[in-house]
Amino acid sequence: MKKLFVMLSGRGSNFLKIYENIKKGHLKAEICGVFSNKKDALGIKKAKEEGLKTFILENKEFSSRREHEIGIEKIIDELSPDFIILAGYMRILTEEFVKKYKWKIVNIHPALLPSFPGVEAQKRAWEYGVKFSGCTVHFVDEGVDTGPIILQRIVPVFDEDTPEELEERILKEEHIAYTEALKILIEGKWKIEGRRFILQ
Ligand code: GRF
């Protein structure tokens, strides 16, 4: 059984959807640990309620970003997960961390990358006036939201939408996309050539 290690900072709806799909047998994997850098994150509270192994290391407990990550690496290396799933983890990872777990760290972004990387992507896409947006599941590399794209799902943007409505429409697709992407990764029939994620 492939092991997934989840990292989050907030409400954790993507994590919970993945976990629900595992419980329903839609995804053949196990969650070996859930990490949060925010002790009050709703996602970590839910993970505890579900009886999962949870870990909290707050940023402020460490003198630098790298020291914080070294703490996280100790947890990860003990559990040796197959994939590290970023599910609303709101801290940029250093090059050292990303290189150490090359092609193991996966993220979901609420826009069609390479458009609107970074924070508040849905709001910025709405402000820009795009007619379509969506979500992107991608590997994490040294840049911000720049790694090879595993899959994307598209939503329309309607003239009467508010940014909140767009965010909600995208989130529904995120909940489908993350499990779909993880199924492909777990199956193992893929390779990366340059920037391209290719199914084999
Ligand atoms: C999602 O919109 C995801 O795309 C972004 O952060 C948000 C996390 O939401 N990376 P949740 O915590 O999974 O509900």
C-alpha cells in the first residue's frame, strides 16, 4: 500500500476528500501522517478526530525556515511516505527540501498554471476577467507553482460570478482532481521528461 504524508495549514477540505476516497476504496493508499505548521488548523483537528497520526511544528518554534523543515524531514524520514501531499500548506519550501524529495511532493493550485501562481489565485483570475479557470495538480520543484503538471480541470467563469462563487466552483473540481492525480501517481505508469509529465 502506498503511503501518503499530508501537509496542510488550514481547513483541509482537499485532505478530507482524499481521505474519504481512501476510506471508500476509490484510492488504494494510506495516510501515514498529517502535518500542520498551524496548531489551530481545522484540517489537523479533523485528522486527529479521524484517529490519524498528526504532527504540529509551528514556524515560530524554529529560528529559520530551514530549521523548521529539518524538523519536518525527521518526521517524514521516520514514516518514509511514497508521496508528500501539499493540501493548502502555506509555507514556501526551500530548494534543499524540494531536492531531497524530488518527484515525491505534489501540490494543488486553484488556477490553470502557469497563469496566476501564488496566493489568492481565484480572486486574481476573476479580477483579470478570464473566461475559464480551474485547478492544477503538479509536482513541486524549486519555484513557486512551477513544477511539471500532472493534471488540470477547467471551470467556466460567468459574468455574474463573485470571486467567492468562482472559488467554490474551483474547489469542487479540486476535490475530484487531487484523487484522480494520486490514482495515476500510485499506479506508477508515468515519467517526467523535461517539464512534461507523461503517461506510459
Ligand atoms: C485550495 O484552494 C488549494 O488549491 C490551495 O489551498 C486551498 C486549500 O484548501 N493550495 P483546503 O485547506 O484543502 O480546503
